[in-house]
Amino acid sequence: EKLYIVTRNQSVDLSFSEDTGLYYDRYLREVIEVLETDPHFREKLQTANTEDIKNGRLSKELDLVGHHVRTRLDELKRQEVSRLRMLLKAKLDSTNTQSEGLQMDHASLLKQFEHLDPHNQNTFEAKDLELLISTATKDLENYDAERHDEFKRYEMLKEHERREYLKGLDQEKREKEEKRMEELKDKHRKHPKVNAPGSVAQLREVWEETDGLDPTEFNPKTFFKLHDANGDGVLDEQELEALFAKELEKVYDPKNEEDDMMEMEEERLRMREHVMKNVDINQDRLVSLEEFLKSTDKKEFNNPKEWDTLDDTKPVFTEAELQRFEAELQTKEEELGKRAESLRQEQDLLKERGKALEAQRREYQQAVLEMSQRKEKQAVEGQPPTGPNGELQFHQEMQKLEDQGKRDRQDKKGGDGVSWGHFCFCLL
């Protein structure tokens, strides 16, 4: 009751394996988990062969799954499309390739992702399952090669940094540091013998030290069943790698300065590939009981060659590869330098704008403060308030008094038809 993604004649159990390392790993796992909840699809899966999965025939069974399963798959696809859109926007923003106001064509951009149908962004159809399986198939075939390549780049970066560090020292300190580094390398190389992965000596050691059983009673069939952790009748890659823990502990200790844990993971990968090459007859990336028992009959099982660790093999990179890698680093450093300078200039410009805005803010505050003080002073002195241009503003009562005074003067001037001047003349 598992879904296997097939690579050529190989299948990968994704129901119980660890993170595949694929950028759509979560989406892949969630789709598989939902499909396995449907009884019909699970039944078809049990009877499907490698060819059914590879040619997409199994994908057509999607039309027969329950409505609630289809609804959940639709939801998962919409979430994945939304996630991819966010990734695209972040990428475009970081590279400054999107002009202001330019609308992104999500449909076109989504075409670069091969694990879903970009033309239908709302529902999960049979084509989506077919694309998901075929893309995972292709990507997982290249996964181990990509891990080896990542490790090579890591080793080249480490060597580059070592050389740059030594360049910065004077001769005396450099010689002293080189001697210290060599001593650490020698210390790392002094470790117990490492048994060849999958050999009788290696398996007996696990039987005795991990399982706590009598080494004289070692039984391959019993050993297989003990380490088939999920009881599915096969040893997958993770179950195999768990068998190498004792051998790796002989060489690597996270507490030791001289032991590199990245190298330990590369060693683990090499051991697993070695066992798969010698034991996995049908190359399905799984070891069945039959394959395991057949491997114990081989000469290499009882008389293996001594296992060569990474320290015993030739360097993972050449001097020419290191030079090309350093040239790439130099180019990237220059690009980052230009980008940093551009950001610094933008920061300076924003600071200047900030200073100008702060000066304007202070001017406005000062103007408001002066206006407030002037109003308070006028209120204390009993003066009428001033207008926006400083002119006096009178109350309505003052205006009424002025109007009344004008009317009184007019009345006096016109009373009994005698003017004030004529009255004065008569008196004289």
C-alpha cells in the first residue's frame, strides 16, 4: 500500500522515505498521502505494475476516486500554484527584471515548472498526476549526482578559503598553521578499520553491537527482517543507510575539529551506492529479501576488499576545476560588490530625502508653535484675534455697536431740520 515513483526500471517508495530534496517535495508527499486515502486508487495501486505507472495508465484512475479526494487534490494544487507565484515574484524582484507597473504573465512563467499543468491552475486532473510522477522520476534519477556535485563545490570552497587564509599570514605564521592543519589530517586518518558496506564483517558488527545478538549466530534472513523497519518486505535507501552508522562513527565524530560532517554524509552516500550496485539486481532502488540473500552467496560478501574512505581516494576535484570555481567566485563577488554599491547609493539618497522631510516637519512645527503663541498673547491682552494674514477680526457685538453709533449720528444730524452748525451760528 505504497506509491512508488518509477525511474526507468527503478521505483522509489515515497510514502516512508525522508525528504527527497526536490523543491516540490511537500506537494508531492501531500498528493500521495491524499491518494492513498482512497480505497479504489489504493487497490489499483496494489495491482499496478511498473509499466502501468510509467505509461500514465495509473493516472487515468484518478477519474474514479472519491469527490472528497478530488476536492482536496484541487486545494493542494491551488496552494502549490500560489507558492510558485510567490517564488516567481521574489525571483523577479531580486533580479530587478520586472519593470514598475508591468503585469506578470503567471501562465507563461509557470510553464518552467514541469510537475503540474500550468494551463489549468485550479483543478487537479489526471495530467497533473502524470506530470508529477514523470518529473519526480527524472529528478530523482539525477538526485544522487546532484548531491555529489554539491559536495564537490563544498570541497572546492573549503580549499579556496584555506588558501586565502594562508595568504593573509606572514611566513612564520603560515608555516605554523600549515603544520597544524597537517597534524589534524593525520589525526583524522588514524581510525579503526572500516568494513566494506554490505559485507559479512560489516553486518556481523551491526548484529552484535547494535542488535545485541551473538555474532556466532548471525543469520542473514533474520538480520533482514530485523532491519526492515516498516515491515514492507524490502530495505529502502534510508533503512540501508542506517546500517552504516557504526562504520561512520569510526571515522567521524562531531566533537572533533578534524572531522567534517559534510564529508560524513558524502561517505554515507558512497556506502549506499556501493551496496545498491552489488545487491540491487533489478535496480529498483530497493533491496528485496531474495536479492539480499543472493548477495550473501557472492565472494565479495565473505572476502571483500578493504573499504577506501574519502581520505584514501583521489581528490574529488582537479586543480583546473578549482581554478574555474575560483573564477566563478570572483565574478559573483564583483556582481555582489556592484549590487552593494547600488544599494549604498540608494540608502544615501533615502537618507538625504529623510533629512529634507525632517527639516520641513520642523518648519511646520515651528509655524504652528508661533501661531499658537500669538493667539495666547492676544487672548491675554484682550485684543481680538487676527486672521490668517494678521488682520484684526471683530466680534458681532462690536460690529453692532459701530452700526448703532452711525445711526445715532445720522439722527442727530437730521433732527428738527436744524443742523448742528446752524445752531452754533445762532448762539454767536
